[in-house]
Amino acid sequence: MKTVSSSIGAILLAGTFLSGTPAAWADSRDDEIRQLRDQIQQLDQKLRVLERKQEIRDEEAASKANAAVKVSASDKGFTLASGDAANSLRLRALLQADSRWFFGDHVSNNDAFLLRRARLIFEGGFNKIYEYQLVPEFGGTSGNGTLTLLDANINVALKPGLQIRFGRFREPVGLEQLQSDSVAFFAERSIVSQFVPNRDVGVQVAGNVLNGTLSYAVGVFNGVADGANNANNSDTNDDKDVAARLFSHPFKNTEGALSGLGIGIAGSVGHQGSGAGATPALTSGYRTDAQQTWFSYRSTTVAAGGTWRLSPQAYYYYGPLGVMGEYVISSVEAANGTNRRTVRNKAWQLSAGYVLTGEDSGYKGVTPKSNFSLESGTWGAFEIVGRIGQGKIGDDAFAGGSLSLANPNAAAKKVSTYGVGLNWYLSRAVRASADVFHADFDYAAGAAPVRTSVIADDENALVTRLQLLF
């Protein structure tokens, strides 16, 4: 019995012990879980702190990078830009050292060396939207060393299809006139560019649409005469000119021979001569390719009414070949005393170039595959160019006897121009050129040209240039 009782007691004692173990184990597990949870929370907090510290370091690094100024120098100019490229200043320059040599009759120009253009070009932007351009000219429009402010404008580039420009810049009319001075086929622009406005002060809306196949521009300007700049930053009357241009590249996004075709039309309309005390704008004269004046109005003739211009235009570039053509009608109401007439002048030009060394021709110029170097035996790129053109003054300019708008003995009625030339691109920045120009003149019926006032015979001239652009 005793043994049985002992066994039963042991069993009861063991049952009691076993029956209390689950509760103890549960309490122990809960404590461990709480401890683990606390440790996880602490680790999570530490991880968040570390992540935030890393974010702060990244933000500081990005801020320093954006604040850092990047400086670069190349044949495209000297540039200062913020790290994110949102703000920039680029300094460029254009220098053209010319010579003009006349063979036979010449009146307004002599054989001479001259500084045709000497420009500093400041351009850049802010906040990736606002762009600016400031171009002082030290060479003068005729290379006479007169300091002028050529371009000064602000462009708000909202998107490629909507850009608003304010200030002084080229009116959107002439195809060749809108091309940069440094990349044209010839040292001097054709006769056509003198029948369209040059730079004026105003506001313009422009952009590229339809995947870049169509560009448009329309602006309101003070109004200038043919070939003229608004040099004095003012207006002579209350009226304004409206200029507009549409230019299409219908095959731009395709491959093949037509991808470099561009066709457009441009024009302007305005009114000159109204307003008390106004000094109406009227062209100071038209010049030959060698920059001699072949037509000008009498000094007593003024603009006195409506003006308008219309210019169909086109170019074509394919590999080393480039062709450009345009036509312009320029109409102006003018008066000399009681003789008031509408003069409708016309001009056209066709020019072409071919890069002998195989580089691509383009509206923005030629970039040689290699620079000129005697040491390396490379010669840059060579381009031959040719041009024909004609300018014709309306018959009404010579009507009216002594009150005619132009003196038939001191102004030609028509000029036909011819030019051939060779361009040598020593590098992207340096270009040398030599152009030979010829011009024939026709005069009004019965005119007796005065040799000291106008070119009485044909003009033959050689124009050379060494150009530096960066």
C-alpha cells in the first residue's frame, strides 16, 4: 500500500507540475515577443534616422552641384552655366576682315581694307525658359567702326511651338536676311536682302509645330525701310508694321533626297508718314554686291502712306549641295512735294554652293571634317558658290519731272548681278573667302547718268574676307 500510495503521490505531484508549465511558458513567450517588438521598433527608428541623414546628404550634394558653376571653352564660345544648366551665359564673337578691289568704274567706294563686322555676342538664359541676346557691333554696318547695339532681345520659350520675343531682332521676312552673317554663301548678301526689313524693335510670337515640319512667326514692329535697321531705338510715327512668315519642311522627318527641302512665304504690311513731326522712313538706297549705291530717292522724297512686302522663298540642301532662291515685291507710297506715287520695286536671287570636300551643306553653314593643319596634312573644307540676281525699281519712281521721287540721272532703274566665289573652311571657327562680282545697270529712258553720282558703267569687283567666329 505504501508503495502504491507513494506512486500515486508521485503521479499527482507530477500532474500538478505539468499542469502549471503551459502558463509559465506563455508568460515567457510574451516577454520575449515584447522585447523583440521593442528591439524592432528601435531598429526601425534608427533606420529611419539613417535614411533621413542620407537624404539630407543627397540634397546637400545636389544643391552644391546645382550651385557650382560649370565653365567650358571651345570653338562654340565660352560658357558659364549652373550645375543644372538652368542658368547660363555664353560669350561669342564674330570678326570679319575684308578687302574690296574695284576694276574700272567705281563711285561710292574705294579699293580698301576694312573691318566689316566686329561683334561681341552675349547670350544665355534663366530657369530654362527665359533666353536673352545682346550683340554690340564695333565694326558698323558698313565697316566704318561706328559702335551700335545690333541685337538686344528677351525670348520666353514656353515650349517649342510657342515662343515670345521682345526687343530688337530681325523681322521675319527675308530668307537670306534671317540667315546668320557668318554662314551665307557670299561675303555680302544678295540684292534681295536690301528689299526687305532688317532689324527692328517689336514683339514676336513664333514656334515650330507639326513635329518640326512647319515654323511660323508673326510680329508687330515700329517699322523700318527696306534693308534698314532701327538703330535709334525709336519710332517715327504712331503706326506699326506687322510681319509674318510661314516656312515648311514637308519631308523633314523622312529619309531621302527631299528631306532638305524648305518652302515658305513671308511678308509685311504697314504705314509710314503719319503723325505730327514725323520723319517718315524711306530706304537710304540700294547697293550692289560690292556695296556701292546704285539707286536712291531724292533727298526731298519721303514715305507717305502704306507699305507692304511679299516674299515667296525656298531652299534645298542635299549632301554637299545647297541652293537658295527668293523673290520679293516691296511697295511704298512716297511723295516729293505735290508728286505723290506708289512705287512697286521687285528683286530676286538664286544662289548655290557645292562643298568640294564632301561635307554637308546647310542653312546653318558648313562644318569641316578636319581642321587645316600643315603638320597633319589636312586642309579643312572647300566650297564653290555662284549667284545671279536682279533688282528693279518701279517706273513711278522716275515720273514727275523735277518732282520725281528719284533723279533718273543719279539712280539706275535696274541692276543685274552675278557672282562666283570660293570658301575655305580652315576650321569650324575660321573661314576665308574670295568673291568676284559683276553688275550691269539699266537707266530710265532719256537718262544721262552722272558718273560722279552713280555707277555709269558695269561694276566689277573682288571681295576677300578672313573670318573668325566662336
